[in-house]
Amino acid sequence: MRAATEKKDPKDRERVEDVLGVLKKQAPLTVKQEKFCSYACVERFLRAEGDSVKKVAKRLRAVLSWRESIGTDHLIADEFYGELADGMAYVAGHDDEARPVMVFRIKQDYLKLRSQKSFLRLLVFTLEVAVSSMARNVDQFVLLFDASYFRSPKSFLQLFMGTLKIISDYYPGRLHKAFVIDPPSLFSCLWKGVRPFVELSAVTAVVSSLDFEDSLEDGSFTSLLRTASFRFDPAAAKVGSSASSRFSFTVSHLNSLKPWYLSTATTTRSAVVPTASPSLIGASPLNARSFSFASSAPQSTPWVGIAGAAISRSIPSTPSSAPPCRPRQPQPRTPMPSFFQSPATLFSFKKEGRLSRVERERESFLPFLRFYRRPYDEAVYRANMRPPLSGLTSIVSHHDQLKQRRNKIQSPALTASTKQQRPPPH
């Protein structure tokens, strides 16, 4: 892959050689530093700095000194025994494009118990594990940050922005996509404010795991008794009977103070019509309009009188069985959007056929949902690490496996030799 790229782009090869020449003039490179400053690495820095040889050489020198101060060559899994046991940061696997997918489940109390340097070393260790697991033609990874363990949006924003800062400064061109999952309630507002100032904000998305729950799509939601009781079943409604056999609803036209009352006595049933609600079953066609006190009834007497005269009207407090008067014709009116009701209606210029940013972020998260829900296995994660990152535990286990294989190979030969050495029975 590298040779093919060098043949196709001779100018890029010249720029890479110029950057390496400037670095060697400043100070000689060690074997590990030369291995880090590969053709693909220098090419990523060139894309990040705009093909400026001097800027790339200066930035590479700063990255090399930073890696030496952190001690990336001496990071091993045994240093993060508790973090790996709890599954705070690990590589969950590789996506369809063979990119490693990292999952971070840092708790808010972790920053109180440990120092910022401890989290920095854990972050760099996880990044190095992801980089070491890449194939030759892959140079990017995916980050899934589970923020459901945080209660303070400010503390999580500081932690997340620090993570993006480390990736953008010392791992340029490596991040393919970053997802913040289930952040605190006010994090979205804070993120909108700082988003224009974050370098990797274009590849960062905020999603909620509740949008991908399958419980509302199957029949488990309707199986609940409480939710099923709120649903109206037309087959269960009986036309011509009241909703309750013990009480009856009566409307009186004689008593204006109490035009309706509930009684336990049986009343004469009138003709009824089926309605869309079970609470309206048994109502007559005249008073089946509404049983709400907030509903407006048609005026029986229009507005009369002049200035200074008393204006009288008769508005029944509840619907009655009297024939209603002809309602007034409403004036045509154009509804205007209100800023206080929905400010988004005044600034919405969404074109038809195009998805919103939130919908695009949800669709981009779908291929990585399986990594977020996949259970964590520490033994599998340690087994996929490459030495020396895997630590002494994997080295000891590797020697134990070799010993077991040797014992299996030697055991048949020993049994055969012991059989030959046994004296024949007398």
C-alpha cells in the first residue's frame, strides 16, 4: 500500500523526505522515533498542517517529546488493572471498514479518586491499543463515549473536550467519528456554545440510546396493563348502555344552579350514538358534543345594547338538550407563528427530502450500536492486545500455553517408554 502510494504521488514523497530531513537536522532520531515517523504518519501531519514542511517538522518534534514525557513505550495493561476489570476504556472490536471501535465508560467519581494524569495515561494506552490493532490500509478509529455515568454536564464537558484535544494535537487524522451517548440534560446546550471552537466538532455527534430501544416496536409495551387500559377498544363498547351500571348521568333544564347530577336510580335510556370515547357512551346526539366545562357553547342571544346599556346574553354552563341556535360564522384568519410558542418555526428552513442534523447523527450511529451493547470481556480484550501493551500477564499466560503444549506432546512418548520399560508379568 505504501509503495503504491509512493509511486502515484512523487510530490508527497518529496515532502515526506523533506520533513524527515528537517527532523534529523534538529536532533537524531532513535529507532522507535523513526518507526513512529513513518510515511503514513508524516502524510497525516502534512494534511493537518496544510503541506507546510516547517510546521509539520515542528509539530512532529513536539509530539515526539510529548510521547517521551508520557512514556508511551512503557505503557502496559498491568498499570490499569482496576480500569480494565471495570471496563472503563477498551477496544470493543472493528467495524465493517476494519476500523477499531473504542468504548469509554468513565464514571464521574473516577476523576475525584484519581488524578488527571491517570486518566491521560489510560486514554493514551487505549489509543495505542487501537492503533496497534489497525490493519496496514487502515489509519482511523471510532470513539464511543458513554456519558450516562455523569451527573454534572460541566465536568463531563471538560473531560470530553480534553479527550478531543489530545486526539487532535497528538493523533491528527486518526478520528473517524466520535459519539457522545446519553449525556447529562444540559450538556447539549453547553456543547452548542463551544462547538464552533472545537477542532473535531465536525466528526462529533450526540445521540441518545433511548432512540434505539426496540421495546416500543414490539408487543411488550402493549402487554402492560396500565398502558393497555388507556386504549379504546371499539369491540368492547356496547351501544345503548351506560359506562357504569351503578351510576347514571342526568341533565336537568329546570335547575340552573345544578343542571346535572349523578344518581343511583335507574333512568330512562334514550337513543344513543356511538362515539370515539367510552366516557361518552350513553349520551344523546344533542349533548354528545363535549362534557368539558372548558368547551364553549353557542350563544342563544346575540350581543345587544348600546353604550351605557346592559349587555345580556344567555350562555348555558353545561350542554343541554335544547336545540342549539345557529352559530356565528367565524371570520377567516391567517395563523401566524408565535415566537414564544415555538421559536424554531421562525428559523426553520428545512428543505424537503433532506434529513436534519439530528437524524443524520442517529443514522451514522446505527453501525456502531452493536459495539455499544456488546458485553465487555476482559480476557478477550487482553488476548487481542499486542505486546508490550498486553503486559506481563499475557506473557506468563503465553509461556503457560507453551508448557501445556509441550507436556501434551511429550506425554504420549513418556507413556510409550514406560510401557516398554515395565517387566513382563511372571
